[in-house]
Amino acid sequence: MTDTNTGQKGLILLGCPEAPAQVSLALHLAHGLRSMGLDPVITGNPSSRKLVEMADPDRHYCSGMIDLDACIESMATGEADYVVSFVLIHIESGVSYAGTLSAISQGRVVAVVFGRDADSLADLIDFPCEKVVVATVHKPGPLRAAIAKVMTWDV
């Protein structure tokens, strides 16, 4: 791992906690961000964050957690930004959050769209961002492969 980005951060914005693949996806993304030399920060609603906290109690992967509203506010006011932000999307509200990040972040925004309605949700994205679209609900493997292509990760 090359640590050329010391102190810089990457964001993982969690979607609704109902998606079975989301926690493993979040931990995988956090691992990838660490491999890039970035400190991973998780945001999302309290239920989603709790699921990740339970899966990573010693914070091996996720060094920081922040309330979703506080995260958006700090980005909107210019107090914080992220080198790369992943927005996990499996319901329509995720598209709105990705649009918000696209508008307020100077960093790279990657919309990770998954679930049964992945293609129709991806069609709603009409703002600048990169898209990873995989119609999977339970299997994280196809998501991992698609993300690896976009990020050029060998993880």
C-alpha cells in the first residue's frame, strides 16, 4: 500500500439498511480506500451505520463514522470534502444523495447502483458521476468485480 494521500479521506454513503449486500460492500470499499492510502469515512442513517459498526467493532476498515446530515452540511459549507465518494444506491433516495454529492463535492463521485431495480435506478442519474450498475441483491461478488474495473483495484 502506498501512503501518498496521508490525511485525505474517502466517503462511503450507505443506503437503506435493507440491502443484504450493503455491509460487505461497505467493508470492501473501505478496504479499497485504505489500499489507496485514504482514510475511509462511513455516513448514512443510524440503522445503516450500526450494521457496519457491528461488523467492524474495532474499526479495522472504517476509521470514521459521521451522521448523514452532518456530513452533507460540512460538505455543503466547504468544511469537508473527500477524494472519492461512493454512494450505495438500491432505492430512489440514493439517487438524490448521489446528485447532492455530485453538486457539492470537488472529488470523484461513484454511484454504486445495485438490487433488482438497478437498471431503472441508474437511468434516473442525470448528473455527473461515475456509475457501477449491477442487478444483484445478495451476491457481493459481481459488485466487487464491477467496482474493481472502475477503480482499477486489484482487491
